[in-house]
Amino acid sequence: MKKISALTTLALVLAAAAGNVAARPGHHDGWGPRHAQRYGRVVDVNPIYDTVEVNVPEQYCNDSYLGGVASDLNQVQLAGAVAGGVVGGLAGDQLSQGRAVMTVAGTVLGATIGYQVGPRVAEYYPAADWFPAGCETVDRIETSEELVGYRVKYRYRGHVYHTRTHEHPGKRIRVDRRARPIHF
């Protein structure tokens, strides 16, 4: 029994001593005075770019009246005559109950009136108010180069190593005991 309590006491003393040594300053995470921070000397740094495509929508609008109709006086008169002829023909047909002579007369009378009234109507009511501009959205793809990281070549203890980092490392790069970069 005395042997078991003596062994237990010895184990507790050793555990306390080990914990006390580990708690001393400079002995955390394996980095202490014996394990000072290590740095490799950066020999070469090359930026890494990636091509990025961006969709840029552009809107194109056509503000001409009826796709180009009615852009001058003759076209306005022609449009007025056509519109007046259609309205006059329908009115003559309805009033004469289908007699062709009256339909033709209504068409001619309506066309004549429309031909003369068309330019005056266009003065007071611009074509843009009658027919809104036709707009179309077209997608245009733009490409650009985006910096995504750096290829780094560094020397540590006579050996040359390569790595990739997100940030420019500067003149030196921090490494662990196996010469691997830390925090990159």
C-alpha cells in the first residue's frame, strides 16, 4: 500500500514539475529562446493575375417616329393621308350600309383631310409623344486582369523554396522548422 501511495505522490510531483516548466515564459507552442522565429530571404516575387469577365449592360434607344416615318413634311402628310383614308373609308362604309361608291368617297375625303391636317397635328403633338422611344438593353462583356496572389521564391539555410502567398511578403518570409511559410 505504501508503494502505491509513494508512486502516486511521485507521479503528482513529476506532473506538477512538467506543468511548471511548460508555463515558463518563452515555452509556449514550441517557440522559445531555443526556437526563435525563423525567416527565409525572399529571392523573387512574381504577381499572379487572373482574367475576370464582367457583364456590363448598355441601353440603346431609338427615338425616331415609327422607325423613321414622319421625319419630314412629306412623310407627315403621307401618314396623315393614309390614316384619314382608313378612317374615312370605314365611316363611309358604315353610313352607306356597304355601298361601294360611298366607301370610296369616304376614303378619298378622309385621305384629303388627313393629308392637310397631319402636319398641323404633328406641330402640336410631337411624334415622340405618340410613339415612345424603343429601347433595347445589350450585354457587353468586359475583361480585366485581377491580382490573385504572388509566386514567391525564398532561400532558407542554403536551400531554395517556392510558395504562393496572398500578400506580397516583402524582403523576408517567416517559416517554421521545416522551412514552410507561416501565415500566408
